[in-house]
Amino acid sequence: MGTKSRHSVWVRTSHWLGAFSVVALMISGYAILMTNPNLYWGEVGNPLVPAFIELPVSRNYQHGGWNEPTPFFEAENSPVSAIRSYDILNLNSWGRSLHFLAAWVMVFTGLFYLLLGFVTRHFKRRLLPAAGEFSGSEIWSDVRKHARLRIPKAASGAPYSPLQKLTYCVILFVVIPVIFLTGLTMSPAVTAAYPFLLDIFGGYQSARTIHFFAFVLVTLFLVVHLLMVVLTGPGQQLRGMIFGSRHEDARDAG
């Protein structure tokens, strides 16, 4: 029996820091969402404005607890005000603080991962597709194999499949940057300095809605990722991601 390198120290470090920050973002983001479970589109949004989507995640969802709305002006589209007639759920100060902290942990971890990923050519060797690898037939064949759970057991140094490479590339280079930029767009201090962010995402509330759905994609990715770990040998996978190597058959050693 021998051992064979599987993941370098910087890959393992960034993996676990990223994983912990994503879990913290999921928990804190849910706490924030419970306070206002409505998603809007455009510049502004509040409980008196029709929502783009309403999420049933707390007692603030479709509560109906408002007195008669009162217009500020006589115009038909005048802003309105109303007094709440229910006990609002508004316990998210800890969630906002944790969300802010976990977000910056994720940002710096991501920058660290991107820098070393390019310097060490990790992306070229492991994630970026070879010529013709992202063809429709290759992707569809891989999708069918995964749908039928025909997934080979993990092997040290085995290359990612086309579907895995495509998924990792979309999450790392598209979805997570969108989450970061929409998160910045929700900050008035940031958009005061960089107002073009509001133009890109269509306003504060649009940025919040895009932020939510982008993070849903990350959550789904995490669920599928954990399922794949279970199906392909969790013991070997965890040993590789914790210790960087795992026992191999003698014929694979060296």
C-alpha cells in the first residue's frame, strides 16, 4: 500500500473556509429573509408595495396586518403609509452582522483561491475544459450518467467529468461573482461611490432578488456536491480533502 497526493494544502484550506462561510451565509441570510420575505424588482420595495415574489418563511409572510393605507398626496400613484396591526418579526441584527462577516471571509478566501488557482495552473489542469469537452453530446452523455447514478467511485487524481467542470466553472466564475456584486449593490454607501452597479442590476431591490436566486443556485450546488461525495465514497473523499492524500492500491502508488 502507498499514498498519493490528492489535494494541496491551499486547496484544502480554501475549500473548508469557503464551506464554513457558505453555511454561515445560509443561516444568516435565512434570518434576514424572515424579516422581509418579499422580493421586489426595481429601485424600491416595502411591505405596502406589490411583491415580485413572496416567500413563506416567517409570520411576516402575507400577514394582512395593516390598517387602511393613507395616501400622502391626492395623485393616483401617491406613496402611501399604514400602521401595522400585528407583531412584526424583526430579530435579524445578529443575522446581518454574521452575514457581513461571513461574506468577507468568503471574498478573501475566493481571492486567495483564484490567485493560487491561476499561479499553480490548478484551473487549467483540473477545471478548464479541453478542446471539444464542452460539446453538447459530451455534456448530455454525462448528464444521463449522473441522472442514472452511474457514477464511478472516487479515484486519486482522476479528472473531473465535463459536467463537473461546467458546474464548477459556472459557480466559481459566474454565480459567486454575481452574489458578491449584488451584495455590494445593496449597500447605499457603495452605490454612492459606484452608481453604475445600480444600472447593471436594475436597482436596489432587483439586486436583492438576483442575490437571493444566485445564492439558491449555490445552495443547490452544495446539496448535489454532498450527494456526489456520498455516492462516490465519502471516506476516501473526506480523507483526501482533510489530509491531502489517501491510501491507494500498490499498482497506483508512486
